[in-house]
Amino acid sequence: MDRQYDFAALEALLKKRSFKALREALLELNEVDIAEFLGLLNGEEAVLAFRTLPKGMAADVFAELEPETQQLIVAAATDAELAVIVEDLYVDDAVDMLEDMPANVVKRILKNATPEMRGLINQFLKYPEHSAGSIMTAEFTDLRPTMTVEQAIEHIRRTGEDRETVYTCYVVGPRRRLLGVVTVRSLLLARDSQLVSDVMEDGVISVATGTDQEEAVRLLQRYGFLSLPVVDAEGRLVGIVTVDDAVDVMEQEATEDFEKMAAMAPSEKPYLKTGVFSLARHRIVWLLVLMISGMITGGILGRYEAAIAAMPLLVTFIPMLTDTGGNAGSQSSTLVIRGLAVNEITLRDFPRVLWKELRVSLLVGVVLSAVNFVRLILTYPGSEMVALTVALTMLCTVIVAKTIGGVLPLIAKACRMDPAIMASPLITTIVDAVSLVIYFAVAHRLLPL
């Protein structure tokens, strides 16, 4: 059965106020699908549908809701209902929710949280934005090295229900210092009498609370971990970053890079939920920068007005040269930006990237120049020097464009800027100006202007 049809049927039950039937139907759905259904409703209907959910499911659904829907439910919930929701949320989900809430709503939520939960939330909110500490969760399974395997398994059974993951357990010593890691698989295959210290792996790979969240995600990807421990300055275990946190970060960072590569200021809201003025504000700054920088191109054309007047045929090749140069530069910048994003390329690789792009651009430039030379000879008989001018310009433009496209993201990285800003729009604008200067410089040397 089509899921949208199911949503329509659920909405019909809600409108008829058949709350018992609606509750039974919702219980058959996944929490993510229920959250999607609630997101399609207006404020009052979303609150009514949410209140039909059993307590155990309500918090899981709440964590999947969009911030706007969460705010509606928080505003309509009683203090008792709010206390249940907050208490059942994992700490990282609670922190994510609070970061998107107005101050008065945050104050009310913290008021209804238990002292322990309130302390954890306040602790998490103090970590720098986009750091490992800001995305970690405090619900992890910890063991002591002096436990036997039997005691460890019993401890997991007793506390595992409230943990975000139980597959990977972390061994801590005095003052919660991280000593090692052990998987449930290792525990199940070990003898009951063995000590956890004998089964665990030491030399644990971890990150500090202030580590950039992208670095934490890269470590999870590189080593194939399900979770990554986060320690404070004294080496004490304070939380873990799980795979679902990593997926959220990857989506967030990819979206941000796409927007920067398209010359837009990043937006945290989905496209359909972002206002027209907000979208315009995010786009206008870069468009103004590119428009002003584009005036340089016009200035170059004005400077060579006499050459254009003497040989108007030169103008017809300008769009081809600038477009090809822009596309060539964009190809290189895209590959280098992607390499930097996935840590395949580092600043130490600058000479290798430069040398590789020079060789690639030479090969590509020779082919494009040769094709253009033959085409122009056939199209404009007797204009061999014009064809040679265009071909040489094409070769130089491609070499310069690909070199600029490959090098600029690395320069941005060295200057602690996001390499994504050195993408297609900016590269194209720079290459347009460079290609025109090369074009008319070659034309003055080879043609009677």
C-alpha cells in the first residue's frame, strides 16, 4: 500500500476524532514515518496526533520531528508531559532540540528536566558549535577493568535499555579515565571468569571534546567504528559520537558545501521552509561580489576596444574561450575540494596537485586547441593567424584555469577558509578575466591590430 495513502487514511481518522483507531494505526509505523506524518499536519492536528502516542514511543518520535513541530508540541504540552518527553530523550537529541528553540521555550524545558538531565544538557550546550562535544551523547555503556565477563554482561543487561548503543563498551578506570574498549561479541565469546581487562583492547582511538565534528566523522569512516569515544582534557570519558550522529553531520556539511559552491550563504532550514527574504539574503551577498568582480571583465574589454574595432571577428570567440576556461577550472576545483573534504588531499600535497594539474591541463589544452584550430581553418579560410591566435589562447587559458582551479582551494584551506568557496562561480569569474587578458595579449602579438 502506498505510504501517502496511509497518511491520508491517518489524517481522516484524526479529523473524525477516532483517536483509538489512530493510535493503533500509528503503532504499526516506524518513528521516522510518524514524524513525517506529523510534519504534514497543521499545529493543532499535530499536537492531537502526538498525544495519542504511548509514552515510550513519544520521545522517539519527538526526536525525529522538525524544530517547528517540536516547538508547537512543547507549547501545547503540560509540564508533566514535557517532563516525560525530556526525560526519555537521549541527551544529544535534547541538546539538538534546545539549540533550535527560543530562549523562553528552552527555559521551560530545562525547568521540567530532572537535575541530572539539566546538568548534562547545560554541560553539552557549553561545548563549541560543530565540535565533537556538541554532537556526542552521554548514554554509553561503561565497564570496569576488574569486572569479570559474567559481571560485565549482567551490567549491560541491567543498564543497556537506557543506552544509545550497547555493542561497543568502554572500559574506564579511576576518575573515569578511558582505558580500553570491548565489544559485546568479545564478551560473549570469552569465558565467564575472565576479567574485562584481559578481553579489552587498549590504545583506544578517541577525540577531544573540542575536536571538529568533521574530524570525528572522518575517524568513524576510516576505521569503520559504530561509535567513537570523546574525552576531556584530562583523558576522562565524557561521551561518544555514534554513527547516526555522523550521518547527520555528513548531511549537514555536504549541504553547506553545496551551498557555498553555488555561491550562497549556508542555510540551516530546508528549502521549502525557508522564507523568500531569507533565501534572497543568503544569495544576494555573493551575487553582489560576483557582479562587482565581473565588472573587471568589462573593464578589460573596454581597454581593448580599439583591437575589437580593428578586427570585430575576435569578439565571436570570446564566449567560447571564457566558458571553456571556466569549465576547465571548475573541473579541477571540484575534484580538489572533494579530495580535501574526504581527507584524500592535504596541504602537504600542494606540489603534487600543482604538478598533476599542469600535466592534465597541458594534455587537455593541446586537444582542445588542435580541434579549434582545424575548425577555424575550415570555417574561416584565409584566417590562419586568427585560428592560431584562438588556439594558443585556448591552450594557455586551459592551463591557467586548471592550475588556478586546483590551487585556490588549497590556498583557502591554508588560510583557514572553507575550500568550498573556491568553486565554480568564483573560479569562472577569475578565469574569465585571465582568459581575456591572454586572448588580447596573443592577438596583439600575432595580428595586425
